[in-house]
Amino acid sequence: MFRSVLRLAQVSTRFNQIVSAKVVPKQAVSFTPLSVKKYSSSAVAVTDEEHTAAWISFFERKDLDYVIFKIGFMNLYQEDSVPEPAIVQAALYACRRINNLPLAMRVLEMVKNKCDDRQDIYDYIVQELRPSLDDLGLKTVEEYGLDQVLD
Amino acid sequence: MASSLLRVALHRVVSHRSVHLTKVRPSMVIGFGGPVQLAEDRDPNLNPIFHESLTNPIPDKPRTLKYTGDLATLKEMEVGDWKKLSVEDQMDLYNSFFGASIADMCRGQDDWKSVFGACMIFISFGLLLHLFIHLYINPPYVWTTLDEDWVKASIKRQIQSHAGDITGYSSKWDYANNRWK
């Protein structure tokens, strides 16, 4: 819990490193998709902090590209929990690293969809993500008008 | 199906969101079950196998494969600071990458109203036909089983076959003396 708060506090220094990053040429990598799940057996007990840290380290991979991001984020989306704001922040910065703005907007939409009818959870996530959104130049789903249905 | 696709495509044009650069929604037109598109009519810059849904919210490839014109400049700005992009620019990039928002995918359809209306039309036609045949074509119903002779004969048969010998007619018949109890 507090680790995620500390991570959010590191927002301002992060962006300067990202803007100056160069495009990494694609290489053949052996990719083991990450899917951190908590099993009911006590033999493999993953704490919340380890779970969050594992997901953040996934989105901070040096060789992250669109395909790997898609696989990882779909795994995260299919978990039976709403992702921590720190994980969503890591995902948004990963989108920034691969220079994909629509993907970041889609990430925000999917997080909102994941919250379903729990407006309090979504408000909390948006509140925690507000500094990152301002830093990246993103807006929330409501401000884009993406939550409104045509017709 | 095609009418609903066209309706969504048209609404995209007139929506309050800025779509001044990308007017048509090929994701709604191309795909399984959609209308057939000739090769010369298909826009070569667009992905012909683009598919997104609630189960596949992040498509494998974007909807637009090659950016031209204003979108090309936006794509170059995407590499830089996103704060320099206005909300309209960001929405243009979004509409060029995706076909519909998640809210669009989640909303229900009102096709059931058309189907229900058509079913009611056919059902009412059948019922009217039934009524017409009953009133004007069939001979009037004759309730023979309510004649006095018929009822008496049926009671006599019940008594003869000992039907209803606990609570029915046979229980009230005195078999020894051949008369009602």
C-alpha cells in the first residue's frame, strides 16, 4: 500500500527519462508471459505487495512492445481484481514508452470497465492517477467523452 | 444487421466527439458477416481484418495501418509530448487506432423491438385466419355431449362399469336393489 504511494510520488522524475529514450530495435526475445495469480494452496502464497511489484516490474521491462503489453495487460484485466493505481500508472508509462496514446486511453477505459458499478473504487483510482495523467497529458474517460454512448 | 451498422456509422459522423478527420467506421463495415467489399473499394490504409470486442479490447493491429495527411502529422506528434495534443487531436488518434469505445461495445441494441414486432404481425395474422375460419367456414359446433339422453347414457355406463365407486355415481347406486341409494 505504502509502496504504491511512494511509486506515485516518483512521477515527476520519470517522464524526463522517457522522453529522451530512443526506439529500441526489435529483437527475438524469449518471452514468458507474466500472469501472477494467487493460488488457494498455501504452498504458493503471494502477498499483495509482491503481486503489485511483479506487475510493475512487468510493465517496466526494457523490451516491452505492443504485443507484450497486450498480453500482459489482458492477463491483468482477466484477474479477479481491480488493478492497483500503481500498476495502472506503470501501464500508462509503458504506453508512453512505446509512443501509443490511444492504447493509454484504452487502458483507462478498461480500468473503468473493470470497476463496473463500484464508483468509489474508480474515483479512488482516478484520484491516485491524477498526477500521472497530468504528467503524461492524458485525461480521464469522462473528460474525453468516451463513456458516453452514441445515440 | 446492416441497418444497425449503418446507423452506428452515421452516428459516428454526427457525434459531439471530433471526427473531422476520420468519418467512416470501417471496423463496423468490414468483418465477419458484414457486407462484401470489393478490393478496389477497400481503403488500402485501413486494416481489413481489424477486430475488437469486449473479449478482445486491445486489437492485434490498429485500425489504420498507414497514416496519411493530417493523421501523419498527429502520429509524429504522438512520439513527442502528449500535452501538446489537444483533446480533439487525441480523439482523432483514438478513432484512427480503434473502431469503437468500450462504452459503445457495452451498450445494448434495440433489434429485439423489430423482431418482436415482426413476430406479433405473423402471430396476429394466424389468429385472424383462425377466427375467420371459425366464424365463416366451419359449421357451427354441436354440443352433443350435453344432450339429456347422452348424459343419462353416460351415467348408466359409469354405473355398469363401477366407475367412481367411492365418490362418484357408482357409490350412490344400490346394486342389490337396482336403484339409487
